[in-house]
Amino acid sequence: MQPNLYASSTIPYVIALICAVLRVWCRWANGVGLWLDDWLMLLALAFATGLSANLLWWIPRGLGRHVQTFGPNVQEDWAIGLFTAELTYTGVIVFVKFSILALYWRIFNKNSSIKLPVAILTFTVGAWGIAVFLLTLLQCIPTRGFWDKSIKAACNVDSQKFLFGISIPNILIDVSLLALPIPYVVRLNVSKNQKRVLVSIFLLGGFVCIASILRLVAVVTESTGPDISWNLINQAIWAVVEADFAIISACLPTLRPFWLAIRPKRSATNQSASSSSVPGLKTSYQKRAPRTWGASLLKATVLDEQDAQPFSGVNGAVEDDLRNGLVPDSQRSHATVLIPLSDVESGKDRVPGGIKVQSGWNVEYS
């Protein structure tokens, strides 16, 4: 079983690390700083690093082996590994949940109805995290007695009951986090396909719920006998998988800019007017007529197109996260789209000098 432990402690962590790095890159590429949800995610990643490192340290010291195969010194190291795993796992879960709630607040803060549920869940997550940290630290009094059996200590917390007790509220909070954004995404003024994509991205966290449930099943069904280093194998595997996939699923909604950056570029002249129009842009554009003799650059200012804004219920600061993504400025400055003639003010269809403007404009914007 030890190869499974090595795989579960490395592969999911590497994927989580890549997703977190790409999340930061998306912010940097858009020329904006990190938001609160990003900083909270980095804290979660720090705890995830500690969790995986501890598991790699823990495996050769007894995890995944029968307890009778190692001596007293190894038993002490094994207990230290268990104690550290409980703390780092809790840190990952708490800060990932805080990051998700901060993301919801940032995206949907124009909807006042979401503020109370976010506040309640934030308080619940904080209370759960504090309770778990305290119970972990106070399993034995003094704490050192958890791993050092040479000192006299009062250890009154049953490890299996403790793990079971923290799992139930954790799963309930996960389900609440998954369900919370769905009504607000459904009400967005976007196409059904876009809604399906957005809902699917948010629901990717469902795998985290599955991992939590499987870990709970392992807690309930596996033997609670003295061979605890062997009995905890599946619990350890699902705990680290749950923690790392919590980071992955929480980062995925912010990574669309990365997919936009690596996908093949399409020429604007090959796009239809409907697919290349960009709703909701509020900046000035430079509109260029088809190149003909004497044609000059026609500059025009486009007014706010609120009626074309699909994310009218979303915080304007994060429209890119959900629509066009955080495209690097270097790419935006060279982006070209086709604007149909009907979108231009009537009476402005001739460039000074008598040049007739044709049925569309090539638009360069930055």
C-alpha cells in the first residue's frame, strides 16, 4: 500500500501547485494585483505543501505498515506524523473554503442576497477550523504526550471518533459551498451554453465532496484496533486527495485566461459579426475602415453598452474572470474584432474625403 501513499501525496499536489501558479499568472497577465481570495489560496497551498511533505516523511516511518514491524522510536515518529497531518489538513481545508467564499463575495457582491449566506458560511468555517485546531492540540495534555509516551499525559480524545466528528460538518459545508452560487449563475444574462459551462466549473468541487465522503467511509468501516498505522492508509490517501483537489477545483474558475492564451488564435476577419462583437466594453476604440485609396483612421468613442452587458449582476472588476478572462495586455493590444455597420452611429458611415465605409469595421482595441 505504500506506493499508493506515495502517489497520492505527490501527483495531486503537483496538479494543485500548477493550478495555483497559473492563478497567480492570470492576475499578473492582466496587470492587476492579487485579491483576498488569491492570498487565501496561497495560504492553503502552503498548508498543502506541508501536508504532502509530512506524508512523504511519514511513510518510511510506519504509515502503511503493520505496527508490529517497527520499534518504539519509529512509533514516536509515526505519532508526530499523524499529529502534523491533522493540523496541516485542517489548514488546507479552512483556507480553501475562505478563499471560495471571498471569491463569491467579489464576483456576486452586487447581489445583496448573497451577503448573508456568505457571512454565515464564513463564520461556520471559522468556528469549525478553530474547534478542530484546538481539539488537535488538546488531544493530550500536555500536547507532547500525544507522541512522547515517556511522559505522563492525559489523552482523553478517541482518534477515530475525533476524525468522524470533524468529517460530518466538513461535508455539509462543502455541499453548501457548491449550492450557493448556482442560483446567481442561472440568473446571469448569458447564453445557456455559457451558463452550463459556469455551473459545471463551480460544480467541479463535487469531487471534493466525494473524497470527503470516502474518507468518512474509511473512518467508519476500517478497524479501530491497535494496528493503527495500517488502518489509517485509506484515510490518509483520501485526506490528501481531498485537500489537493479542493485547491484545484477552487482555482479552475479563474484559469480561463490560461486556456484563452494557449488555444489557437483565430483571425478576426474569419469571424462573424455576431461572434466577434464584444459586449460591455466601455473604453475608446480605434475603428479602421477597409483599406482603400485615401482611407484614413477613423477614431470614435463607444459609449457604455449597458444593455449589452451580460454580467450586469456581477462585480465589474471581475467580468474578465467570467467572460473574456485575464488576457495579457500584449495580446489585447493586438486583438482585432469585426463590428457590424449597424453598431455604428448613423450618419458616420463615410470617412472624410468621400470614402464609403463598407459593411463592417476592423476594430483594434487595447
